Amino acid sequence: MDFARANGIYLELYNETGFFAERQNWSDEIHYDFFGIAPTIIDFNRIWQQERIIKAEMVVREQEESQKSELFKNEFKGKLRFSIARSPAFPRIDFINIINPNVSKGEALRCLVAFLGLSMNEVIAIGDGLNDISLLETAGLAVAMGNAFPEVKRVADYITLDVGQSGVAAVVSDLLV
């Protein structure tokens, strides 16, 4: 927090149900429009006693924000994991997830499959964002949405329709029915 404040870096902190910021930001409107949530404005010095934080995020649209995010990533390289999520709905915005280095969607899938006593060959994963790559690389069958980023499509076994064309429903119809 001190490093982010000293360098004018806007951070968001997330728990299981919402997110927190120390000040308002241009990205608040996107969060509200896309996810239906708004940040709770709070002093980050107090949040640790009140909330279980599971990740942080930097939202980058402008060159100056990009430079600041690189500064942050370089400062915490090897100590934190940085995963860029991009949405086809907001192609010029990077949502940079900041998480424990041992956390990924692929690792979460491995844990869930083990817990359920399944084989990875019984698992289909569907994704469109760059942060879905580890998930798709882990699953028995990897499906990319038609409007997924090229990097996501490269790791997919199957490409379905775009999100707006009910691509998930098409996968269920084509592969499971």
C-alpha cells in the first residue's frame, strides 16, 4: 500500500463479494456497468482488520497508468503474481490482477477436480480472457469463445461462438447434448 500511495498507483482490493478503493476512479463506472458493483471507499490501513482480501487489481487505460503498473510489477516481481485480464467489451483496458504467486485458475481447477474425485479428462473449461489460459491448459478439453484473444484461442482444443452469440450454450449443445 505504501509503495502504491508513494507512486500514485490506484489499487483495488477484493473480497469474495465486492471491492474496495481508497478513492474514486474512472474505472468505477465500468465496474458498475459491467458487474453491477461499486467500490466501497475505505482507508486501506484499516481494511485488514475488517475484510479477508483475496486479490488486488490495477486498472490500466492510459500510458501513465501503464508506466505506473510496470513500476509496481517490477517492485514486486517474484513476490506477487500479475495476471492481465482483458475483456472483449473493453479491449483497450487491462485489468491487472495481483495475487499470491501460487494462485491461478488452472491451480483452482486442479484443486476442485481432486476434491470432487474426477479425472481431468472429465473436465471442459471455457474462457476468453488472458487470465483463462492456465485454466484451459489444465482442463481435459479447452474451449475458447469466438471473441477470445488470439493467445487464448492458441491453447484451445475447440473454438465456439462469440459471447454475444451464446457461445457457451453452443458448446453445451455441440459437445454435451
